[in-house]
Amino acid sequence: MKVDDIFSYADLVHAEKANLQRGMNFRIRPAYSIFLMSLRKNAPYQDAVDQVTGTLIYEGHNHPKTQRCRNPKVVDQPIVTPKGTLTENGKFFTSAMNFKNGVQKKAELIKVYEKLQDGIWSYKGFFELVDAAFVQSGRRKVIKFYLRPVLKKSIGQIEDLPHNRLIPSHVKLEVWKRDRGCCVRCGASKNLHYDHDIPFSKGGSSLTAENVRLLCVKHNLEKSDRIMCLMPWVLVGAQTAFQLGRK
Ligand SMILES: [Zn+2]
């Protein structure tokens, strides 16, 4: 799985072998936790990504709706349950503080998935939980978790790409709609991933949809092979061929 790969919710559940019903999943695996995030306008929580540093600012979650708490949006986000145990907010908050104070040597490793639209998810890679804070939001306090991208980490079979290649969500959605959720070479709708027409290393931008397209795994690998083998001046021709092939 590579950063910016996209897949259905069913694929996500299959890949993690877990029914991810909640957004925050502390130590769902011995080696890592999972956050599900969204940058959509109508998302329930205000997550954000700093496009320069790649830092993810993830909002904690509300008190569950109960008889005693009918409007969770007006109460502080809880770190303990009524029984006195830690909520998911509390577990992550404690870990962030322990790391910050040097009690915990390693930062909590968190794997992040982003919801692009209903049923469509994107893999954002691994992050380290380096800090957390209560922040005033209107009349109540919400928790913000600060996650630093892990640039290159090999965990099992997973290899992350550098996070400076992250494509903003609005570009992803634009590309997804334009390419109709299919590989632009063969029309496949599975194992898709966002591909830079002109590689990032050669100055291609991920900030506009023009330079980004959907490719299936097979065609993405084919392209990588060709780029490795071809001389730079041939590459320009190959890219023009790709662009023509799209139409
Ligand atoms: Zn394809």
C-alpha cells in the first residue's frame, strides 16, 4: 500500500482485518493505531493538514450521544468516561503527553486513512503523535492532536512515499471525478492510485489536477519501469503518448 492509494471501505476493512467503525482506534495493532480523517466541508470534525510541513492536525472526538448528554457538540471533548476509564481521546492524549515529557521514548505510531467521499478512502501513510492540546472552540474545548509524517518507514510490507508528494484532497476529488474512478489506461476500477504525469522529482506539481491522474497498479508499475529505463529526452515523448492515450 502506497501513500495516496485509494480504495473502497470494504477494501480498507479487508486490508486492516478490522471493522473500523470509529475514527480513533488506539493500538488496534501491537505496532500502531489508526485514525480515520476527513477534510470535507461537511465532515463532523475539523481535521487539517499543513501543506508545507505535512503535519496533520487531527480533532478529538465528541462525547457519545446519551440520555444525559443530548447535544455532544456543546460539551468539552472528554478524556475519561463516566466510569473513570480513558476514552480514545484520553489514550492518545496521555501518549502524546508522555512522549512530550520524555516518559515514553517512542511517539505513538498512527496509520491514517482519509475519507474522500462516501465509500472512497485514501491512504495517508504513517504519522507520529508528537503533541496534543485542548483548544477553545466556541464555548467548549476540543482536543487537537498533532501528527508528524513519518518520511520513510518500513513496517512489514508497507513502504511509505515521502509526504511532500501528498496531493491535496480537492485535487484528488477533481481527478477522481474527471477520470470517473477508473484507470486512464485500461479502465480498471480496483487498486487505483494517484499518479503524477510529470514526476514530482522532475518538477511536476501535485497542486493542480492537470498533472495528476488515476492509474491502476499494473499501469503505474509499467510507468515506473519505463521512467527508470528511458533517457530524459525520450521521457518527454513517452509522456505525450500517455497524455494522448488518455483521450
Ligand atoms: Zn490500468
